Amino acid sequence: MSLQGNLTQQVEAYHNWKKELIRQIGRYRLWLQDNNLFSDDISARIRHGLELLVEDELTIAFVGEYSRGKTELINALFFSEYGQRMLPSQAGRTTMCPTELFFDRSANENYLLLLPIETRTGSLSLQQLRKQPERWVKHDLDERDPEIMREVLGEVARVKSVSHAEARALSFEQGMLEHDRKNPGKVLIPAWRNAQISIRHPLFERGLRILDTPGLNALGSEPELTISMLPKAHAVIFVLSADAGVTASDMTIWKEHIDTEYADHRAGRFAVLNKVDVLWDDLQGETHTQGAIERVRSYTADHLGIRQQDVIPLSAKQGLIARVRKDSNLFVRSNIGNLEQLIIQRILMHKEQLITQSLINDLLGMLQNSQAAMQTRLSSLEQESQVCSGVTMDKAALSRLADRAQKDYDFYYKKLIALRSSRRLMGSQGNMLSKLVTEDRFEAHADRIRKSMSKSWTTASMNSAMDQFFELIESDLTNLLSEGRLAEKMVGAIYRRYNDDTRARHLEPIPLRAGRHVIAVRELRKKARRFRASPKNLLTEQSVLVQRFSNVMISEARTLHARVRNDVERWPSEALLPIMQYSMEQKQLLEHQIRRLRDMVRSDRDSRIERERLNNTITDLRRQLELADAMQRQIRKPAPTMIQQKVVNISGAI
């Protein structure tokens, strides 16, 4: 068996699947150009699909209290090939600040970026500070020298000694800080607010991002981490210690930061019972050991309210040792492989389903349009071939075919004119929708609320002002949803009329999907209520609280609002694209057919030459349709985890 597990292979397969999709999209673009079916609208739609694939990332957050072995687990999963612990991982508190691991494909380099903890006293959010590289301390990482790289990465765990007043000013809860034994009266705090590690690794190069979070104190004192970064992770792996079980602080993290109604962990929340090697009992045997592990596992599942199969007992330490020493028996016993299998089956599969729903179905619809147009062209050519089957060409029949093609051409030409008129109408409809969600409108709401908060004299009025901000945003989006439904009804009527006239039953309108944004802002409003209810915020000075609300909640709402605007701006031009594409393709093909038929009627070439020419054209067209069929088969190929699942099912059946 491979001690590196199945995860690297499966992520590579996922990457290759996406790469093949990108290749097929490129082939489709060339195919459209070769057959004179390309347009600016189709180009924009294809480009959007390519961006989705190229920019696709998968984020997994590792969350848990201090000393649960999160960093050791990350070492075991991703860094065992270095033969040592690359990230600081030993007894006690190690990772002191939220750490992101990835590979910066644009810079194409390894580095460690550290944001000083003092930036908390400023007015800028983490998101804003990411755009200011001069505020970060940068260290280069040389993967050719693992020992030096390990020393540099050890900086993530650095702490500094400060007074209680300084710790309070930096938003730390003093009761959760370690006292500095060397400096009585002082406490230890992290030296850094955030760490970003770009490191060339097969999984990170393929778009995997890891978020390693410190304990409860950091989660509570960094609102952006819990409001934005953590909820957006595709999956959360909650790390517990098998010898401690589920402690009170573990439950606080679970209830307040993971098992929340607003979290967007669509791929799942999973618990890892780490350090099960403390339960290994060589005296009483394996049966006794497994019984003890299963009891802790069942207890953990009950306390967290999740299924027992979503609790993975393992030993990160023994898994890392097994991989370094290439000890297959120890690796199996560590159970790291089962966690990797869970990531493959549940998290990767979820990403594959998202790509299938958002991109592949859209691409197949476009390809189906093109195939339908080419099939119509093939039927016309075959009719022409029959007309030329005699010794001489039946020019009267060719004229009739040309006249019929001209009528069809006129029909689609008029349809295109009507659709362009409808698109202009859609443009004005889009302008009306855009006015409901302009950037200026959002910033006006934000300024109004900041002023209202600054003038508030009581906590109740501060809370009311915060809630009013989301009320204004939600009201705008509810109006957008209402107006959007009217616009979608208009689009639906255009499609029904078009499909009845053309019998193109496969054409369906592209929906606006404004409802998801209303849901998103309501979820953000719930987060804001938790933000307001935080004891830390209730005791915060007014000006600081206004700034914190602006940096965290308004900033998050701004990001959401930008997504809404992007959708609203794109939708009017895309809504009619399927029928625009179909009409344009039919018109272009008919144009070529009419020119060819008129030329045949006017020429004095004998039927044999025309037959040969037509047969060559028909042969080429059939080859083009075969290419389209081949592209469709490639695009329809199941994603890697689906293939693996079928293999497992077949094996199980046997």
C-alpha cells in the first residue's frame, strides 16, 4: 500500500479532470470557429466557464482548542516527505495565529508572510491589509533545505510578553492567556495576527488551501476569522483529543463557530479524535483497544450531534512517524488513511458536483445548440445530394430548395432582430435592477449607519443601528428579487414563444437566481446579531466598536453586494443567449446554403462534379458532428470520485 495515502492521487485526478474540461472547452471554441458559429456572446460565456475552472479552490479548515494536535495532523497529511515536522508542533501551544497554507500560483514562489499583531489597533481589516504588502513581514522558503525552512516556519509560533493593558487593547481575553513566568505581571500573546504560507506541494499547487486556526481565544478575538474566513471553508475538520474527550471549551468552539446555522460548510463538518494512541493497550489486546476507541467515538458523536461515521479516530503523531519510517502496519493503525478517504469521498465529490451543476450542464446546453444547428445543415445537404443524383442537375428542384432556405433564413433573420430588440428591453430591465444594488447605494447605507452608531448614546440604540444596516440591504435585495421575478417571467414568455415557433424544445432560459443573495444577507444578519451580543463588543469603546463593525460586518456585506452586482450586470445579456446562439447559428448556416444553392443553379457544372462536392461537404459535416459527439462524451465523463465510487460498488457487489 502507498503510505502517502490516496489523497494526493485523488486530488491529482480531480485536477486532471478539470484540465480535461478546460481542453474540451478549448476544442469547442475552435470547433465553433471552424464552422463559422462563433460570436462575442458565446466567447464571453466560454471565458466565464474557463475562469471558474482555473480559479477553483478547495478550502479545508482545521479547528480546535489548543494542544489538540491540529498542526501535527497537517504535518502528517501534507509534509511527511520532508522526514520531519515542518510546521511547529510540540506539547503546549504552538500555532499561535490563524495560518493559511496554499501555493501562490501567480507569484510562483515559496514564502512566509506574517502580519504583526499590532495591526489590530489600526482601522484596517485583514482583507484590506492583504492588499498592503508593506505591512507584512516576508521570509523566503527554500524547499531544497528543509531544515532551514522548518526553522523559518517556526516563527509562526512566536509569542511576545506584554502587559495586561496591552493585551486588552489588542482584544485578548486575559483569562485565556498564559502568564509569562519570566516576567511576573505580564502575559504571553501571539507575535503575529495572521500567517500565510505559500509552499510548492502537489495538493496546494492543485488549488487546495488549508486554514489552521488556534484555540478559542484567537477565534473570539479575531472577528473576521469567524465571520468570514471560517464560514466560507468548504469543509471543517474539528480536532479533539481522545484522552480529553469533548471539553467545555471544545463545545464552545463547536457551538459558536462551527455548528452554526449561517456556516457555509456545504461539504460537511467532521470531527477527528486525535491522539488515540494513548488508548492503545498492548497488555489487554486489540479488541479491548478498539472497544475503548469506539466508546469515545460514540460519546463524541452524541455530544456534537453528528453521525458516528463523521467522527474519525486517529493518531496524527503515529501517522507521521509511520510515513517517515515507511511502516505500513503503523500507518494502518494510525487511521490517517480513513481521514484522507473521507476528504476524497465527501469534500472532493462536493466540489465535483458544483462544477457539474454550474459549468458542465451549461456547456452541454451550448454544445447541444450547435449540434442541432449542424444537424439541420446536414439534412439540407442530403436533400441537395438527392437533387443532384441524376445524370443532370434538377435546377428547378435546386431553386425550390434555395427558395425554402431563403424563407428559413428570413425567418431566423427576423427572429434575431426581434431577439435583439428583446435584449435591448432586457438591457433597460437590467439597468432598473442594477439601480437597486448600486455601489453608491450600498456605501450610502454604510455611511448612514456609521453616523447613526457614532451618535448613539446607549447599547440598545447601537444595536438598533447595526440591525438597520442589514434591514436596508435586505430590503434592496427583496425588491431586486421581486423585480427579478417579473423580468424572469418576461424571459420565460420570450422562450415559450420562440420554442413554439421553432420547435427547439431543448432551449431553456438562464435564471437570475437572486434568491440565493437574499438568503446570504439574512445569514449575514444573523452573524451580526452574534457580533452585537459578544460581551467583548458590549464593553468596547464606542468609536472602536463602530470601526470594528465597519471592518468586519460592513466589509463582509460589501463583498456579498459586489457578487450581487456582478450577477445582475451579467444576467440581462446572458438570459437570452441560448436562443440568440441557436438563431445566429441557423442564420449563418442557411446563409452558406443559399449561396451554395444559387451558385449551383447558375453554374453549368455537371451533376457528377456537384455530387462529389456535396458528398465531400457531407462527409466533412458528419466528421464535425462526430467531433461534437466526442466532445460531448468527454465532457459527460464522470468525475474521479464518481468513478471510484462505481469501482467500490462493483467490488462490493462481487
